[in-house]
Amino acid sequence: MPVTLSGEAAVYPVTFAYQIMDSANGVVDGELVIEQGIAGVIAVNVASNALAGDMVTISLDSANNATLNSNDTFELTVIDMNLAPTLNVSVKQSDNMVSVIDASAGMVTVTATVNDLNSLDMHTINWHVGNSQLVDLSLDDLDSTFEFEPVDAGTFNLSVTVNEDNTIELFSVTADVSLVVATELVALSADIDSDNDGISDADEGYADSDQDGILDYLDDDSNPSHLPIGENTQPMQTVTGLQLSLGDIVRSSAGVTGSDASIDFDDIAGNAGENGSEVNNSVDSHFQTLSTIVNFNVSGLSAAGDTVPVVIPLATGKFIPQEAVYRKYTEAAGWFDFVVDSKNNISTALTDADGNCPAPLSFDYNVIIDGLNVGDNCIQLLIEDGGPNDADGQVNGLVKDPGVLTVEVENQAPVITLADHMSVGESSDIVVESTVTDAENDSLTYLWQQVSGETVVLADPTSASLAFTSPIFEEEGAELTFMLTANDGTAETSETITFTILYVNKAPTVTVSSESSYSEGEKVSITSTASDIEGDGLRYEWIQLSGPTLVIRGDIALVTPEGSELTIHFTVPDVASDTEIELQLTVYGGENETSQIITFNVVDSSDGGSMGWLLVMFGLTAFNRRVFKKTA
């Protein structure tokens, strides 16, 4: 059972008198002596005849050269079931524990340590490099280590999986590791003490002795159960025996200079994966932050799936207000309220006279009243490994958490910018774009509805743009009205737009009567009939498109639209073989025109024919192609 001091003692040795009590052995007294440093261990022997459910209680009774906190009693529960193992990963370079790797300092060893309360369980360890360039050199032939030579700067992902081999459950746990490699670590000064702990930066260096993600020259607290949050705020803490460290987002955004667990929305957008980079996902737009966003990891769990306690103090002078909400972030779900259930809880307390929060699991945290108590300034989170509040979503003995104290702000409805009136022609394809903004950048849904006028079919009623084909009307001035509704999930806004339909001049209608074939020398009359709904005067124009040249005769006239007819006449020319002729009739009426092409064959009725005459006719066709027009 680890016992940890809050810092270096002023006088050593530090001694603790303790008692261990269980049903098998009764009460056993003992003394723990810490000669140097901040950590000691009480050995607890569980009787071989202990039964599942038996309790072992360890009480710290007194201390010399240290002061006991309010949480001086610990309880262990005896189990007889298989529990999933836990997995801790450490990184070492040049015999130093590190959290930032120096590309020029040689080989790096990543070590996976498996902890299993069921001591007879056997395990297999497998490493996975994914898409990274890391290669395991396997210099020590140990499955538990991954050795590589750093080359390029950047952040490289590595994961390790531990599988049980000899159990019915065959539990499996995976840990993901982000390895930060730097190519240019500047020499630290022997004249500067950045963390004000009395040791120069040069002497402490870039090591990370307590594996909390903070380099030694920036770290003034070697207690692994503590983690700094920021200025004017006491460090967060968990129970002795668990390890607090900087979260993944902090490590990616701060790199070498990360010295506390605080982040902001920009850090989430830039370093929380593809979903975090989406504005709607990374910014908690409906809530105003009341504290620093903290991003931390908790490791060292006794068994995968355990619940860990974490105490987060508020900054000096800050207290929980009315209607406060503690919000959590995961890449998969974005922002959401902290989930409270049988294994997850949130409770609060007040700091003591010295400004310190009660220790984790202290009875000062009222777990009977779930939630945030107005006026308190210490927040205790109970987070289940792999539960809804664990950001990695895995039962792996590691809890990841970005979270923040907030208060909900009043939602603002979307704002629609849309023209209120437009004039369009009938039988036209209409597309109108709307501009919709939302103060909170919420995801919006759209719905177009027709309010009045002749019913039309909308291309997509759920689009931000309106698209339809305007109907045909017999008279000008008909109106259509549509309403756009934009909804942000909480509130909605509607705007309307009205279209005045302008009458469009119609093209004439034309019919032409013609046979499909004619014989050489045949006298042909082709009659066309045209009309115009507006009564516009019509002009006819015939054009020959192909075939032997025709001499077309016919009256030139403007024709009224009431089913008027116009007939042209021509004599079918002689041809050397069956030949196709194309004619095009265009009728102009007002601003519009209608064209129609007729095609007929000229049938060769002779047995042969003079080659000389064919050559002459060919020449005439080539050089005397004529366009026949009837004009007014």
C-alpha cells in the first residue's frame, strides 16, 4: 500500500504508526519509516483463508515530521474473480524517463508493464505501429519493450495490446502512446531555475522522472498523484498509488514546454483528431467556461474497468455558481454533460483554511447529493475506466479526460438573409440561395414550404437553396410564396419570399405536310401551317440544308396566326441515283421562332443518264447553293 508525502519533508526520517485489521488476523500494528524522498510502502498480507467480500482496513494513526490529512483510512476488498489486467507504458532514453524524445540522443526504449491482480494469469504482448515509421529493433528480445532509433521530428503513434492466454475470459487491453520527437532541444541554462525548486534547469534537464508529461526542469512537484492546472490554482490530485499525467491534447499542443494540464478550444481543434478539427465539435458554443479546461490521464489502476477519483480545485476566488454544469469532451461525441451513474459521480466540497481541497474520496465530498453545490470550490470526479466519461472509450486501465466547469448561455435562433420579392419568367428554372448564420455555429436543418400560389415541385425542400420550375400562366402577375425555416436544434427562424411570374411570349406552332419521297420531274407543293397564341405577325423562312438545289416558288407574305397556311412549290430535279434533300422552315413570331426540318428522297427513275449532265449538275450544286426566304 503506497504512502506518499505531499512534498519533501523538512526533517527526516518521517515515521507513521499504522494498524492493519482483517477478520483472519485481527489487528496488526506497524510502523512505516521514510528516510528520504516522498514515498513509502506498507506491506499488507492477505490471509490464504480469506473469503470473497472480506475487508482489510489500513489506518494511519500518527505521524512524526509530517501531518496526516483527513483521509487516513483505506479499505481493501478481497475478491475471487478474474479481473482484466492493467497496462502502464513508460519511455526511457539515455537512462532517463522522458516524455519528449531527443532525436539526437540515441535509442529509445518504450516499456509496457502489465499489472494483474490475478497473479497466475499469463499474458502475450503485441506492439502496433500503424502508419508511423517506427521500427522495433528488438535488441533485448523482450516482448514487453519496443526499441527504436528516433530520426525525424514529429508525433508518432504507437499502441500495445496485452492478451490473457490461460483464462476463460481471455481479457485484452490496449494502450495508445503518443511519442513526441524533437530535433533541436536547446541547451538548458545552469543559471536559470524555471520551476523555482532550487535546482537549475541544466541539472534537471529534459528528463521526466515522475512520468507526468512535464519535463523535470519545469516540474516542481514530484508527487505522481498531483498535476498542476495553471496559475492561481492548486494542483489537481488523485489517490496515492495512481499516476496523473498531462493529457494527449496538452502534449500535442504544448510539446516540450507543457507545464500544466490546461488547454483551450483552439488546442482541441488543432490536436484532437479529425472530429476535433470541426468547429461545431471542438467549441462548446452553448456553454460559457467558468474554469480552465483541464486535460489529464490517470494510470496505475488496480484493474481495468475500475473507477478513479480526481479532485479539481477552482482558481483562487472562484466558486460554483447557480446552474453550473460540468462538461466533458470526447472526440467521438464532442461536448456533453458529465454522465452520472452507478460508477460515475460528481460531487463538491470547500477548501480548508489553508486553501487546500479535501483529499480524494474524503467524506467532505457529499456523494449523496449528486452534482455541483453552489458556493463550493473543489470538484471531485469519479470516472469509470472505459465508461461514458473516459475519453478513450476503452477498458484498459487508463482514464483520459478533458473537462471544464461551465454555465449554459441562452441560445440565439438562426438568422436568415433572403430577398422578400423577385420577378421571374414563367416556365423558367429558378434557383435562389439563402444565407443563414447561427451565433453558436450549430448544425442547421432547413425546410422550404410553399405558402401560396399554384403548386410547384421543389427540387430539395431540405436544402438552404430554393429550386423549382415556374409554372405557365395565361396572364401576367400571378404570385408564388415560399417560406424557409432554419432550425439549430433548439430554436428556429422563418422567412418568406414571393415571386411575381411574368408572362413570356410563346413561340409559334408549326406543322408541315410533306411526302417522304418524290420522283424526278415531279411538281411538288408543300403546305405549312403556323399559329401564334399572342396573335403576333408571322414571317416564314425556308432554307435548303442538303441535296440538289431546288428552285422554290411561293408568295411572300406576313401571315396571321389563326391557322394560316403557306404553300411553296418546286419541281423535283433529276438525279443520278436516289438522293435525300433536307429543307428547314423557320417561323418567326414576336420575340420567338420555331424551326422544323423536313426530309424527303428523290427517286431516280431513269435507266442511266449522261455523265456529262451529271458533272454539270454537280457543279451547279456546289457553286450555286441558294437560300430561299419569304420576306414581308
